[in-house]
Amino acid sequence: MATTSRPQRETALHPEAHELQLDEATASALRLWVIMSRAQAAVAHHAAEDVARHGLTLAEFGIIEALYHRGPMLLGEVQKRILVSSGGITFLVDRLAAKGLVERRTCEADRRARYAALTPAGSALVAEIFPTHAAVIARAVGAVSEEDQQGAADILRAIGRSAAGLPPHAESGRSS
């Protein structure tokens, strides 16, 4: 099995540092993960700064943006769409309700289920801030052509779907 180690640097490694001993495929996957994470964090920083100007967190904005573009949704649907825990969605919807941006509605088919829906104030806020927010995101990823953005989106979607279909903690051919 071919191994790869950390790229040579001009300075020596710290005596307590450990050399990476990874096969090429694992080293490549690890590098991709780090780059994706750093890119996401850099773009998210711009997005968070933008919505903070309106007194919102990214998660709160994610909820009101989803409700604006999709209409009322069951809390479980909102939770899956913005990737928070079930307790987290309850907390966030409570905060948005306290701000007068979201309201809960009962589900006629299942009295135990609750919908989240935008209030008129919530709709007006998203209508006002979404165009600028979209422009902030476009600027943050603007170093890459639209064609490359689409290609990257396709690749990341494939990675996400593949990873979502894998069982957790599966060993990848490693023996213990």
C-alpha cells in the first residue's frame, strides 16, 4: 500500500508532532474534508454577518427563509431542512415567535403535529433582506465561475448523498 506523509515544509516538525501515514485515497479524502470545511466556514461567516445585521442567527434565518420559499411546514420538516435537533427547532421557533416572525399552527389531520408559518412581519422581513443576503453569498463564492459553481454543487451533492447512505462508524478496511 502506498503511503503519503505531510508535505515537506521549510521548517522541521515539532518534536512532539506525528507524521501522517495514510494511503493516497485516505489522504485525498481528508484533504477534501478540510478544504470543504474551511470553505463552508468562510462563506458562513459572510452569511452570519449579513443576517446578524437584522438581529438573526443563521439558523433563525434558515427557518424564515425556508418558510418564505416553501410555505408553512411541519416542525419536523423544518428541522430536517435546516439541520438542527428536534429540541433545537423548538427553541428556534419559540425565539422567532417571540420576535413576531413565526407562528405555530395546528395540523388538521394530526392534532399532535404543529406547523410553523411566517407571520406577515416575517414575510415582510424576508422579502426585504433576502435579495441582499443572496448577493452576499454570490459575492462570497464569486471567485469561482457559475459553471464551476454548478460542477462543485453536483460533486458536493453526490458526496452528501453517498455519505448519508453509509452506516455510521463503518471501518474502511482497517484492521484493529
